[in-house]
Amino acid sequence: MPEITVEKLYQARKRDLELTLISGGEASLAKPINNQQIHRPGLAFAGYLDRFPSDRIQLIGETEMKYLETLRPADLVKTLDETFARDIPLIVISKGLTPSLDFIAVADRHQTAVFSSRLTTTDLAHRLDAYLEHLFAPSTNLHGTLVDVYGVGLLYTGKSGIGKSEVALDLVERGHRLVADDVCKVTRMAPDVLIGNSSELLGHHMEIRGVGIIDIEELFGIRAIRLQKRIEVEVRLTFWSETVDYERLGVEDQFTSILGVKIPILYVPISPGKNITVISEVIAMNHMLKVYGENSAVELSKKLAQRLSRQSMTEDYLESDYE
């Protein structure tokens, strides 16, 4: 889980969220944010605190503010005291609304930062939720090379020195785009979506054994790279072995799991003279056909089965035909 405080959130997203700090001292800005969810504290202000998720960012809109304005000063202070005593990380008020002096006083007493945003409640919630979802998304670093081939993210894995970078370099030279080499940061952005990008230190540099470190962007231009790409297929490069039974038909897909997300995996053997670059392009195009509902191996299997069935029926008919 990333370490983020109220102050880090404010500094990172104050322009995008159009935030203005209304109240908050050093202690309130140092509070950690440990939950990516957002909550509207309407029921809490009404007095129901049994299931109040106080560890979430509290988003207050015009409805909540109008309700608080109907309370008498003493009742307002009591309500806010009971709510803020639950150790809320921060409060954001939408539509540029300004809270009362009593509201600010209670927030200061409980060391809770209060921000105002000019965005509408819905827009503010969407932007804040998108940022927190990305921030708290599970991620991992994989030893591999990610390339965008015809719009399909191919993640090349395999033993060190097997030729992942060389394959990627050849693909870049043919017009495809490098995302990450050697170290690929993978983030699960949705239940079935993996996004890969390069590490901040390596960027789009590549190590070619016998040559050294090269900069793909400088050599091939900005069109040769991508900042991030969805990972759709893993291509596991292996050394050729006569004892291994490699997939010949491809009727049944094989899958691997990364961060709990299943994606297809293909085992491609490496041997002298084998053009892995062309095979990679075929893998990408064949994957897109499957996405559109066309499976070449399955269709061929069906055609062969129909052909054999017709041939058998024809032979049976001719055997019983004496004319």
C-alpha cells in the first residue's frame, strides 16, 4: 500500500481537483490516507454513526451544507464534534462552498484538514476516485519486455539472455512501439485489466548484449515508444528442446495469472534461423481475431471434422450403390 498523506494529496492534485485549503495545520496535513474509497457523510450529520466509515475521505456537497445550515449553533457544534471525533483524514467541500466559522473551529479542534473545490460534487467525486483508484491499485515488477504490436500488448518473458530485448529491438525497427525493457511495472487497473509501463529509472533504455545501453527514443524517435500499454498476451521465450512437446494446433488456449488477472500465454521456442519477429506479429493479429470471435485453429478443426464426416458418409453410400 502506498504511503500518502493529506499534504501529498493536496500537492499532487490541487490543480486537477481545484482545491483550496480552508483549514488545516501541520498535524492535520500529516494525517495518512489509508482508504481509496470516498464517503458522503449525510447520515453521520443526521446522527447515525454506527456504520460511519471514518477512515475514508469525506466529500460534502450542497445538500449536506444546506442541512447543516438548518441546525442551531449548539446542535451544529455537537453534530460536527461527534462526526470529527472519529478521526477523519480530510474533508472536501464541492461547488466552492465555504463552511461556517463553527465548522472550521471544530475541524481545527480535531486536527482535520478542510478543503474547498470549485468542481461540482459529481465531477469532483469522479476525479478523486480515479486518482485514488490508480494510487491504490495493486502492482508488481516483472522481469520482461513489453511491446505494442499492432495495438496488442505483448509481454516477453524468459530466462536472462534468451533474446527478449533483441526481439523488441527488431519489432521497433519494423515500426512497433516499445513500452518497457528488462523491468516492467504491472498495475491491475480493473478486475481484468493489466497496465504495464517502464520503471522511472530505466525509461525507454534497452540493454543489447555486446553493444551496451541504447536509448530507443533517441535512436528511433518518439513514435517508437509508449508510456504505458495494456498487457494482453504473455510470450514466454524458451530454448528449443527436442524432448518438449510444443503446441501444434492451438485449439485450447493456455493462461497465466498476473496479480489475479488471467491472460493468454504462448510458449515460443528459440532456435537458429527462427524469425521470432514475424511470429510476434502473427501472435498479435491472431489475438485480435480471437477478440473479434474468430479462432483459426477451432475453425480448421471444425472444417476437418465436417470433411471427414462427409467423406465417411459418401463412402458408405457408394459401397451400397450397385447402379
